[in-house]
Amino acid sequence: MALEAVHMPAADATSASPRAPRPVTTESPLVKWLLTAVALAFLAFFLFLPLVAVFAEAFRNGLDAYFAALVEPDALAAIWLTLIVAAISVPLNLVFGLAAAWAIAKHDFKGKSLLLTLIDLPFSVSPVIAGLVFVLLFGAQGYLQPLVAWTGIKIVFAIPGIVLATVFVTLPFVARELIPLMQEQGTGDEEAAVSLGANGWQTFWRVTLPNVKWALLYGVLLCNARAMGEFGAVSVISGKIRGFTNTMPLQIEILYNEYAFSAAFAVSTLLAGLAFVTLGIKAVLEARYAGDIAATGRGRH
Amino acid sequence: MTQALAFKRPSVIPGFGIAFGFTLFYLGAIVLIPLAALILRAAGVGFAEFLTLATDPRVTGALKLSFGASFAAAAINVVFGFLVAWVLVRYDFPGRRLVDAAIDLPFALPTAVAGIALTTLYAPNGWIGSLFTASGPLGFLFGESGLKIAYTPLGIVVALTFVSLPFVVRTVQPVLEEVDIELEQAAATLGANRWQTITRVVLPAIVPALLTGFALALARAVGEYGSVIFIAGNIPYVSEIAPLLIVIRLEEFNYAGATAVAAMMLGISFIMLLVINLIQAWSRRRFGHGA
Amino acid sequence: MPRFRTLALALLVSVGAAMPALAQQTLLNVSYDPTRELYRDYNAAFSKHWQAEGHDAVAVQMSHGGSGAQARTVIDGLDADVVTLALQADIDAIAKATTKIPADWRARLPHNSAPYASTIVFLVRKDNPKGIKDWGDLVKDGVEVITPNPKTSGGARWNYLAAWAYANKAFGNDEAKTKEFVGEIYRHVPVLDTGARGSTTTFVQRGIGDVLLAWENEAFLAIEELGPDQFEIVVPSISILAEPPVALVDGNVDAKGTREVAEAYLNYLYSPEGQTIAAKHFYRPSEPETVTDQALLQRFPDVELVSIDDAQFGGWEKAQPTHFADGGVFDTIFKPAN
């Protein structure tokens, strides 16, 4: 196949940014304009307008009400708990994602598709069930209840349970972002590095990681977004004790059910603020790797 | 690790043992043991009741709706997600970075908020829904009664498209960023027109990523509950999704029944995902470099 | 990676800090959805009362959710001191699945352990454009009814039973006709939300439907919070006496050493102060004569109320499996006609 050579990243050295004007590899302005318009129209219906609706509701009662909703003690407790849970779950899944991607994309073994499918599985489990399985294991009637009683660690209706459920629902993100890209890139770079005398860690840190930085970033961002936004699984396992085991999504539901619509949406806008975190991290990474690009002569991609 | 090596093709790249071992351990602890508990509990209903459940028209109807709507949503996302990724990677336009950053938000918004926001928009009195009612400006396109979006299966597709939107965009985007411009140049030099270059050079390179995105979007949509119940109408046999049946069983304190429906969904999802992953592995061997 | 270490440390400290707060002597009241406002007031009043009696201050933690889901969390180990749920059946389920509540829990407090009651009324749009006066009007052509799913919402079961009580009386105990009438009501339901407040939102915010079947206290609250000039309450000729029960979770209070304060917490619900707070939040007090502000009672319209213990239902022990279990009467309503 002519495509055999498509992704030899080592051959990328001379290519420049894809956005530079390049007549033979881009479309006519009209096509460009049209495609952009269609893409934005799709996003308008399915992304921007829902977001506008959230913000419109949040500010319906004015700025004062907006900020009052955010500094309410129960809301603060929920925000803090959400941050803790995400700060534990995301790094765990990051390490898992890197290990799984390394094993699957850089090596060849039997049963790879099966392993991949097992990694995908948590997505297809309904969130309510994702929470329930841990109740079935660690709850008062659970299969591992004796273990819980013996160690004396509270799992369900406490932080460990919330973390477990969150790790479960966000497990595939980092792995699934990395694997297609790392498979696409092949093993040429790593083989070259190893044959030049690099050990495993050096190869990983200096060759593989820079190659996958964008996929890694997207994986972490998605994982974090979902970890902070997860409702169903957490609602089953949290016990919903106000001010103690309520995460932000649970607090939002409570506010909504109290007819405090604009307060509910106000807390939601904090989660929408994650977009700005994304924006910031991307800018920082781009600036950071701009230096590397100059030093190594490697292209942005 | 000799056992692990027996089924593995030799490679100079180190670290397989530890990476593979950790992957299995973590997957086992977080996913497989809990799911085993689920299956164990579901087995409590016994084979006869499981069969009754699996053939109950209400259950099969809900499963059909859940998987059908999810399939539609994932298909919509493959087409438009690819387009969005393409536009974000290849073109520049005002606000591109902001649009790019907003792509992940459907995950960050709690599903209930998403459901409420979407219902606000797509209900007959909402900004978008009102366009399609009988008296709305676009309603005539859909016959006398207009088009009802919220509280119909169509509304379910809308909600599922929203909650699974980031998958295709975010799996295609990094691969698209890696696609070598030189190859496109080479193709163009060799006389291929732009359409041929894209369909024969670019597309094959991103097909695995597209399939991954499709599989993930499908999987996510099938299990979705929180956003759908606000917009679905939840009428049995019409707009009742399978996860709602699970919740109903739980309300009856019928854990076995709930886990049985969940196990059924899990089984179907597992087979679907496995098939997609096998197709993907095959297409990679066929078109990409045989990893 | 010093930054990571600092973060990890900060996390450990914060998790550690959260633990003693949970371990303090506090009460946990696991309740259902529409009682948020009621218990917010009541908890403040009770803490004051408890301290005035010479005890240490007590903090009451609240957990709200769907009544059935809340019962499940207690079964699965949430250490509630007291449960205040929507249905007797939900507390029965806890008593049955665990040994934490004795089977005869209803007899331990006055009025079958129900310190307050409510009933089901109609919420209609301003000036009642469809002229809805009673249950019979719900099945008229073109009338859309909003009610949540009895399978997922405790409150919705009372709606269903109230309709049943009307039909049972109207058709003189003819079960087939009663069933047909109740089924007809649900065929007028365009959106079957999973919870009571979801239905309120569908009716009020989305403008769907002509009449909302709601708890009396929810209907009053909806008018108060969402638009006094947009909706009206219609009281039907007959309705159900909905008695949300409360119970002490013996197994938990004995393990935690909170029995005394938990018992006092429930008993205080029957005090004049407790009854007045209930009335303030539109719950009908079980001992109305003790309410300190009798004007509060004027707000409750007179209506014929049928109890769940009436012969046509035979108590929750019978009504629950007959009507709401898997394959019960409710499930047959939506079966497509073959």
C-alpha cells in the first residue's frame, strides 16, 4: 500500500504548520467557507445554544444572585469535594491510560481487540449501574462487606466510593485517546531510539510522550470534564448528604429541585468554565513546544 | 512474564511486561470485579425469568429504542464530528480557539443540566422547538402538525448527540494533526485532485480514529440516563429507554431484575464494541501499517 | 515533582479534615424530595429546642432524593438516624431487608407514625381555560394531564391512588370500570417524568399540559415560587389521604449512640411547634388543634379524603404489589392493545 509511509513521524521533520497557505493541499476558499459554516451550524444547534441557555438561566436574577449562589456554604463544600475527587481520579486514569496504550499500541499480542473492548466497556454501562456495582460490592448487603467491616474503611456513601465510581466511568478516556494515535504513529521512532541506546524510560519520556502530547491533553481534559460532571453513578453511591457527600452535579440537582433554577445553573456555569482551563493549557503547551520545535526542527504536529 | 511473552510477537521496545501487567491489574480491580458482581447478582433471577425478561415487549422495545437512538446519534457525530475536527485542524477562522476549547463541555455539564438546557431549547415553547411547531417558520416542512422534537424519540437522539459529541472530534483531531502534509503534496503532484487526495490519502489514515470515536460515542449514548429522562417523555413502549427500566426495577427493590436488564445491555454493548474493534484492527492491517 | 507532592499532601489533609466532621455527634435525616423546605425550618427549630433543654448543640444533616432510592441507600448502609419518607412501603422495605427497624415501627409514634399528611390536588393554568373541576374532567378530549411515573416517584403513587379512589366511588366499586378510567387518565399524559418536581417543571416551565396532579404542599409551593398570577389550585371532590411516615433507625442510632436525640427529634414533630412548622409548609398537621397559628389551617380546603387503609386498597401491604409491582395494574395500562 502507498499508505505504508503515511505516519512515519521521523519523516515529518520538514513539514510546517498545516494552516500555512498551500494551494495543493487545501480547498478553495468557497469550500472552506462552506465547510466551516456547516460545522459551526451543527455546533450551534448541539453545543452553543444549549450553553447559551445555561448561562441565560444563570444570570436571569442578576449578578448578585449569581455570586450569592456560588459562595453558599453547601455549594462551596460541593465544589471542594468535586475538586478532590477529580484530583484523585484523573491521575489514576492517566497512569492507566499510558500503561495500556504502551502495551497495546507499541507491542503486538493476541487478544488485543478483546482487551480494547474491555477498556471501552465502562462507557456502555449505564451510570446508575456504574454506581450500583460498587454498592453491590461494598454496601451493607455487598459481597465484600466482610472486608469493609474488617478494615473499618467507609467506602459507600463516603469519599472512597465516590472516587471509585468516578474512576470507573472515566477509565477509558486517556487510553482511548492515546491508542489510535500511537497505533497510527507506529513503532519506528521508539525502535530507532532503543537501537541508539536509549532505555525504556528515556524512550518513553523523550520520544513517545512528545509525539502524543495533544492526544494526551485531550484525554486528560475529557477525563477531567467527565469526572467533574458525572451525576448518575455518583448519585447512587454518595448518600447525598448535604454539605458532606454532595458533589457539584448533585448540588445542582438539589438546587434545581428547590426551584432555585438560576442558582442551579449558576453552579453549572462553573463547570462550563472548564473550557477556559482547556484554552489556557493548550496555549501554554503550544508556547512550550514552540521552543522544542525550534530546537529539534520538528513540526508542530 | 514468560507466559505473557508466549502470545506476544517479539519486539525491541521494552516495558511490555510492566505496562501489560499494570493494565490487567487495574482493569481487573476497577472494571472486571465490579462487573462480575453485577453478573453474579443478575444470575439471581434464574434462567427462566431472564428469558421472560429478554422477550418482554416492553424490555425489547426499550432496548431497541436505546440502541437505535444511540446508533443514530453516533452516526450524526461521525459525520459532523469529522467535519468539526477537520475545520478546527485545517482552517482558521475568528474564534477558532474558543470553539476548540468548548468541545469538551458536554462532558463537564452534569447530564441533568444538559437535559434541562436541551429541553428548554427543543420544547415546543423553546427557541429551537418553536421553529418546528405547526405555527413556526419551519413547521410547514413537516406537514400539518409540524415537527415535535422534545418528548419524542427524536428528542432522545438530540440529547444523545449532545452527550457524545466530544468523542469523534477528540479522537480524530490528534490523528488529523499528525497526518503528513507531504503525502498530500505528493498525491497532488502525482495528479490527484483534492477530493481524491482526501478520500484516498487522508481518510484511510483517520478511519481507525473515526471508528474509535463512533464506538465510544455509541457506548456512551447507550448507557446515558440523566439527560435523556428530561427530554424523552418516558412513555412506556414509545419513549422509554432501557436505563429507565433499570431505575424502575431498582425502585421496586428488585436488584436482580435491574442487574439483569443491565447485564443484557452490557452483553449487547460488549458484542458491538468487540465487532467494531475487530473491524478497526482489520482495517489497520489492511490500510495502515500492520502494527 | 514537588508540586505534585504538595497537592497530594493537601489532599490527604483535606480528606482527613473532612472525617472528624462526619464523626461528630450529628443526626442524619434521610428524607424524600419535597420536604427540603420543611426540614430546613424544622431542624433549626429543633436544635434550638434541644439546646434550650440543656443539651449540647446538635447539627442535623439532610439527604434528599427519590423516596425509593433513599430507602435503598439506607438498606445498603447509609447510617441514617431517622428516615422521613414518602411511603410506608419504603420504610417497610428497610425493615424487611435489614434488622435495623422493627416490623412494628408504625405503632411506635402517634397517627401511624405520620406527623403530617397531604393530599393530591390539581394545578391548572390561570382562569382554568379547560374548565377542570374534578377527576372526570381529566379524561375529556383534548385535556393533557401531567403526572410523574408511579414506578419511579413515590408521590406519583398517591396521584394514581387518588384517581382510583374517585373512580371507585363514581362507578360504585366496579373494578373493571375503575381500572379503565385510571388507564384513560394515563393515556392523556404526554410526558411521564421520573420525579414530582420534574413534572412541575414540565407543566410550569415548558408549558406542556392543562393540569398537573400534585401534592397539595407542592402545588402551594409552586404557586408561591413560580407564579401566583399564572396558576390556580383546583380541589377535586374526593382525594387520597397521603401520610408520609417517619421512623427511627434503631440499628444505626444504637451503633452511633444517638438514640436519645433521634427520638426527641421525631417526637418534637408532634409538638405544637413542629405541627405549626408543618402547617406553614402546607402539610396538613396530624394534630391540627395544637397548631399555634390557627389561621394557617384556613388554607387547607375541605375535601373528602380516602385513606390507604380503606377497604378498596387494603393498606400499602396490599396496594403496593397489586398496583405498582412489576406486572401490576399500572403496568397493564400502557400495554399496546393487540
